[in-house]
Amino acid sequence: MKALILAENDFEDLELFYPYHRLKEEGFEVYIASSQKELRGKRGYTINADLSYTDVRAEEFHALVIPGGKSPERVRLNKDALKIVKHFFDENKPIAIICHGVQVLISAGVVKGRKIACWYGVKDDLIAAGGEFVDGVAVDGKLVSARHPGDLAEWMKNFLSIL
Amino acid sequence: MKALILAENDFEDLELFYPYHRLKEEGFEVYIASSQKELRGKRGYTINADLSYTDVRAEEFHALVIPGGKSPERVRLNKDALKIVKHFFDENKPIAIICHGVQVLISAGVVKGRKIACWYGVKDDLIAAGGEFVDGVAVDGKLVSARHPGDLAEWMKNFLSIL
């Protein structure tokens, strides 16, 4: 089983590394896709990307994770990254987003009518795009979303239960 | 079920927060014990302590975690922290240490004859104190140890399997 994380510089470090190690713990092969080779989190942790967005064969992946921080504002600008996201929604495959990760979903045009948790600062953008804000951890079909690092345990527990 | 984390300032952020959330995910109540009220990791993440070392009733806890960073060099100076560690060894209760966490075990006098993984920079201290260095994740009875954040998944997977 393969999981994919979409990330750019200034990702929220715990929001990337918690699911990264957690999915490995569960036996997943975990890959980072990015427009860059070397990535640095807001807190200074570094990780290398395994794939560019164009290299990703989305049909080979079973789960998608989008961490927060400033990273999603960069991911959302890349059309190939958005194609990956759309594939996961079209095929109804498991997706976990947290914090600002919702920004990528808004740009992919997939939030309308969905119950979604996100960071408070971008809640109005979610609502303007037709989504319904949840102030906690939200499970809406195969989409599991959360607000901030304080939700990590409940976020991943719910995500793993649908994997 | 209750788990206890011993920490001081400049803990290695992922080594504290990964087990913190992971044990919560598993249903544990997780408590931080420290000599200080507010703690700050090497990377700037903050967390409040729940208990002072003298407040800890060690017999009420089922699992002990000692993260690395510069924190263990401070934890090891506190006699009440070392008493907690000795209680866990005397009662053969589950203990997870990582990185520099071994320094606390050396000061508690409990490493002799044990197979232990730790950060390379303090490996010779472990050996001088009579321990056997393992270059990976080590499981020796109820003691599960690891070298660095790259081991987080395997470290916690093994720890949870004995809990």
C-alpha cells in the first residue's frame, strides 16, 4: 500500500511528520511529492521529495495527505498537484487534510457540499467555496480533516479506520 | 491507562510529540512531568507540564517515555525524576527512550547488561556504563529504545506491541 504527501516549503512540521511516520508504522510506503527536491518545514525540519507532481502516477496510491503551514498556498498553484487531488476525489479514495490543507481542495474545486475541518483563519474561504466548516475533526466519506496539530491523534485515528 | 513523559527544555520536538499524540491515539491519558511549568523544544514547539516530578505517583502510570534532545541532560540532574525511572525498572513496566534519553537511564544506574539503542554521540557513555549498544531499534524486555527521529515509526510500533 502506498501513501502520497503533497508538500512545499514551510509545511507545518508536525502535520507532515506525524502522518509520515504513522502511515509507515501501519506498513505503508510513504512518498513526498513536491515541485522542489529539498523541503524545509516552518520549524526547520527537512525532508527530500521522492517525486515531482508530474512523476506521480496517482492511480498507484491508496491514500493522500495534505499537511498545513504555508505549504498549501504553494501546492495549490501547481496544476499537476491539483490533478492528483481531483483523481482522489473522482475515485473516492482516502484523503487526509489538516489546517491550511483545505486551500488545495478549494483550488481543486472539490469542497462544495462537503463537511470539512480547517484552520480558523481560512474557514471563511471554505464557506465561500460552498463547504461546511466543522470545528473539530471531520469525517465526510473518505475525506478526513482537522484544524491544527492538537487534532493529530484524533485525525489519524479516524483516517486509519477508513484505510 | 496512563503514560508519563519526562521532559525539560530543548527536548527534540518530534521525539516528544510523536509518542505524545500516538499514545493518545491509542487511548492513553498522557502526562508531561518536568521541573518547569512551560516547556519549549529545540525547534520551538511548546507544551505545558502537567506535573512536577515530586507530584508524580509512579505506581499510577503504565508506560514511561523519555524523548531526546538536550532535555535528558537536565532530567538526569533531578533525583525525583531518577526515582520515577527506577520504579519503572524495578516493577518491569514498559519504558520507551530515544536519542539522548539513554543519559537518564545511565544516571538512574539501570543500563548494565541491557541492549539499548541511542544517539551515536552518547553510545560510548552507554557502553562505559555497562550497556550494549544496538544500531537500530532495540527491544530488551519492556525497554524499547531508538536512535533518532528516523526510527519513530518502528520505535512506537514496537512499544505499542508490548503495551
